[in-house]
Amino acid sequence: MKKKILVIDDDPKIVEYLVALFEDNGYQTRSAGTAQEALDIAKKMLPDLITLDLEMPGEWGPRFYRKMSQDPELKNTPVIVISGLSGNEYAVGKAVASITKPFDKDELLKIVKDNIR
Amino acid sequence: MFKKIMFATSATPACDHAARVAFNMAKRYSAHIDVFHVLGVPTRGFSQVVLDVKTKEKVVLDDEYQAWVKEEVRTYYTNQLRDVSSAEIHVVIGVPHREILRHIRNAEPDLIVMGGSTGQDEESVYKQSMTGSTLQRVAKASPAPILVVSRPAASFWGEISNVVFGTDFSKSSDAAFKFALKVAKETDGELHLFHALDISALHMGRMLTQDEIESKIRDARQLMRGRYVPQMEGFKKFAVEVWEGLPYIEIVKYAREKQADLIVLAHHSQKRDEKDARLGSNVEQVILRASCPVISINR
């Protein structure tokens, strides 16, 4: 069974790129453009890994993470922060990795492979 | 929530983390931002010769020089200024804390953002101007809350929605509580009421038993519930917690555990007279170590 990745980003181009990258490498994906949408999808999908943008309309990534970590079924899901903001490694203290855009796809795939449940 | 933010800055990299928070908050809350910079400290009273804070050289002040420094500050923050709807740059000469407090009185900002220090620069003109830091002196007298950022980790990630309020049960803690509650209510956020039982102070030359520690924790929790919960007026999203240990370490750990995006503390301990109060040592340590911004409340 394919491992599931939830891609959270408000930029459709980034979403399209990440979804294609992950699906080309054998993962099943879903995507969300807002924190609320992401939380709804995550509860149904129970992803094996989440990629999380920080700056999004409405609630930002850290608030999503806080809500997610209050859900017993989601709280141990590994999260990779992918953001253009500098200092993004501090935004979600318990993220398994933080990557700054633009990023190297091989590096991202390695992090995914090393951390996916 | 915040409509007028004052960002007091040396316009050097030491204030970059604070700048990020100040401008991001102004953007998020559509607030006006006053960028306030003390360009030089007079070499003697009313002198036109000042010590430039950047070059550390004596310069003769005139309108042209002041306008040039203002432009320098504008250039330094070009990108951030582009993102906010309303901003003004103020460049003044004088003893930093006095000028900042003067501006606070005149402009009445509802939040002041400052960096934790002028960094490792021991030659800082600000430091030479007066014993004790500018932050200490502003925090002591400011009628408005002071938000201090000293680490890149203590950044502002889009919103404030998870507030940790640390109390030592002092009068100024009561004022800090009111502010923390207001923030939590206005942001529809969560409020974590926290007290750290200071084990080191309790020792008094002997080791406390675990029963004694747990009894004191229960007492503190009861005290917090009795003191603060009645003031909540229907606000439900709160938690009460007491941990034992070194207060500043426990506050930082608790805030990290709760993924707080703001810590609110009273600016000094209950043990000091207000007129002599410096920024409390616990507050200082929390500012230095916290992974989110810290607001110090004076009154």
C-alpha cells in the first residue's frame, strides 16, 4: 500500500510541483490550501507525512501544527516545514525538518524517505 | 488588536529579529508602525556634538546630518516598510531610554517592540550612555507593554493565538494577567496560566520532601484558580498549571511544550519596591531563552 503525504501550501504551483514529485516517486498525495482545509483532510486521510507551508491565508502553519498535535491520531505524524521565510526552522519546533524554498528535490525526497511512517 | 506599534531600534543587525516581529505584527494587524531611532548621544548636556551610535565618532549635528541618518534607517528597513500600510521614521538625539519614554508618552503606542540587547558590542554608545540597559529603563517606566525579541527563534509566525502567562502572584502580575486575557480573548486564542514553584528558594538549607513540593503545587494551583479564574468572565479556553524548578527554565519549557506564540510576564518581582525595580531576573532570563516573543508588563 502506498504511503500517504498531505501537501499544505497556498501556492498552487508549489502544490502542483510537490504532488507530481511525490506521486512520481510512489507516494499517494492529497493537498490543501488553508489550515482548516488541511485539518479536515488530515483527520480523514491520516497521512503518513505532512509538508507544511508557514505563511498561508487565515491561519498560519504553526497554528495548524498546534491543532494537529492535539489530535491523538495525528499528533505523531511527521511534519516537514517548506517555506520561503527565513528562520523557518524555529517556527515548528517539533518538525522533523525545515526546508527553505527554493529547495533541492533530491534532498526533499531523502528527508521524506527517512521520516515517513 | 494592536493599532499603533512603536519599534525602538538601533538600526543594526542586533535589532533584526525584533524588526521582523515588529513589521510582521504591523502587517498582520494593519497597525501603524513608528520606527524610532536614537542616532546619537550628546557628549554633554545640550551639546550639538554627539556620539554617533553607528560610527561611535563625535559628529556635529545639523539638519542635514539628521536627514541623512533618517534616510539610512529608511534604507535599512526598505523591504519591511514596503509591507506595512502606515509607517513613520523618527530619528532623535538624546539618552536612548529617555527619548523612547518621551515618545511613548507623546505618541501613546499600544505596543513597544525592542531587541533584547545591542548584542555583543561592548563599545555600544547606548551602553556607554547610562549604567544598565535601555531595555531595563524603558521596561521600568513604560505605561505600555514591551515586547522583547532577543533570538531568531522568538519570532512572530503570523498570529498570536496561544499565550502563556507566568505569574509570581505580585500586583504587577495581576496587570500582566489582564493583558494576557485581553490578548487571548481578542485573538480567540488559548491562555495558559502558569506558575513555577521556585525550588531553589524553597530549599532554605534543606531538601524538600516530594510530599511538601506536591502540597505547595496544590496550594499554588488553588491560589491561581481563586485569583484569576473569576476574572475570566466566560472565557473557557484556558489551562492552569504549576511546575516546580527554576522559574525561568520552567516557563521556557512550558511555553515550548505548549507551542506558545507569546509569553506575558510582569516586569519585576513582588519583592522589590516599584521605584527600585529593574527588569526581574526571571524575566531577563526568559527573554534570553524563550522561543517566542516575551511581553513585559509594568502596570
